[in-house]
Amino acid sequence: MAKGRVSIVVERCKACGFCVEFCPSHVLALSSAFNSKGYHPPHVVHPEKCSGCDLCGMYCPDFAICASKVVDPAKKVDAAVVQARNQTKTETAKLDAAKEGGK
């Protein structure tokens, strides 16, 4: 499963190729298709390799591309469970402290 996701605004792209060159995971390639300006924008060739580092977006002079981290739904649920457990422990500690203070 990919750790990141690339978003491309095809019409903003001027095909400088910086995103393709600087992607450490080699996720992108310049397309053979043209955008409305006559440029070859990038397209994703290996989406499973994306780490979501956003180097493509940092190097893009036209803000035509960006990458973001993808949160694994299972990890998101695990984090929620841990948070609920910690909250329960905190509330239990407060109740215990209140009981001790009341004696």
C-alpha cells in the first residue's frame, strides 16, 4: 500500500520535469499527452511507491503538483483506541484522587 498520494493540476504544468527528476521513489514520468498549453505534464507511473514526501511539490515552480501522506485506516483506528484508553486512565486517576481527598 502506498504511503502517499500525488495530485497533479495538469493545466498549470509547463513540463519543466523537476518533479520527475527530484522524486526519490521514481513515481512520476512526463506524459506523452499534451495539456491545453501544449506541454507534456507528468503522470503517476508507480503510485504504490509514493512516500508522500512532497519533494515534487516543493520543486514545482508552478504549484502544479503536490503529494500528501495517506493515513492507513487501521492505524487511525489504533490511534483512536490508544487515545480512548489514555483518556480512561486519566479519568480513573482523577476519580481515585478525588476519593482519596474525600477520606
